Amino acid sequence: ALEEPYADMPEKKGMLIYSPEELKEMVLKIHKAGFQAAIHAIGDRAINATLDAIEYAIKHEPRDHRHRIEHASVVNPKIIERMRKLNVVAVCQPHFIFTDFWAKDRLGPERTRWTYALKSLRENVVVVGSSDCPVEPIDPLRGIWAAVTRPFLPKNEKLTVEEAIEIYTKGGAYASFEENEKGSIEEGKLADLVVLSEDPTKIDPDKIKDIKVDMVLVDGKIVYERKT
């Protein structure tokens, strides 16, 4: 749902599945039960309604909630500032940057500037890299490639390779309250590791999507080895 109409359909703004009041009551119930809310919100209107609901819940019962907005696709500086103040986690799908090549036609140049604004989001809130599988490929390397190259969208919001890797590792661990157990290679944390065929920080960024996974370890045990 959008605050303003689609650029190519001036009579349409999208839709909210739940009314703002319904959403407030649902999030409050989730919040009071001690759970995390993970709310699918793409357009700026949907994101604002979600932030209203989270703010409502926090006022009733402040705590380290780490409620999540799944997608957080069309933002702007005011939305990002609200997310920062409310400590909301943005669970984004960088591969959409590639598949949503039509965004400029549908949203117009100004909103496209703030579509999948990973850099601005990451500078203010915790961002998690996600796939949206089975809608998109599950491969995180394709997501990292999209975040770094930003095909079809303005380049000012692209991440460095290191930043893109971080949202797929540290970001996810923080979102699930597991930052002391996983998300980085440190003594005392789980040895959840991958060995790649090439170093993504040292090759042409456009080739990151073609990197192969040679080995996967889960808690120090090899669970996958690529046959060569």
C-alpha cells in the first residue's frame, strides 16, 4: 500500500490487508506475549501503518522487542528515522533489486530513489538479508551480488561487499536474538561456516553471483562438500 498513487496507475494506491486499528491490536497481543512481530510491508503506507502499530505496543510495554518489517521496500528519510527510534529490524530481499526492474515506471523517480534503500537503512537500523524463497532464489550470493551492484536502480544505495555479507550473517543473528551464538567468526560462537570457490571481496562484483560453495560447516561439522 502506497501513500500516493502508482506513477502508471493514478487511480490505485495498493491495499492494506488489515486496517491500522486491527494491526495495532494484533501487534499489541504479539508484543505482550513476548514474541517478535514479523510484518510484511512493502509500500510506504503499509510501513507507516506497521510502525504505528509497533509504537502503540511499545508504549504499552517497553522492552527489547526487535520487531521486524519484512521487505521494507519503499521508504523515505522520515520512515527510516521512525524505524531507528523504534529499533525496528528491516528484513530485506536484495535480489528484488534485480527482479523489480519495473520499479521506476511504477513508482516514479523520487520513490525509486528510496526503493530498497539498503545503505540508508543500514546506517540507521539493523538490516537482514533474506531471499523470499520460493519466490526468489534461495542463494545468498545472488542477494549479495544484487546489493553490491544494484542493477536497474540508483547506485547511491548500493552496499560494499563486506556490508552485504554482514546483513546476511550478523544481521540475521541479531534479528533472532542469537548475536552471541552466531553471525560472526569469533571464539565461543558456533562454527557455522562456508568455504567459497572465490573471495567475493577480490573479484569483479558482477561475478559474485557465480561463486560456488565448496563446503558448508554447521556447528563445526561438515554437512556439504562440492564435488569437483
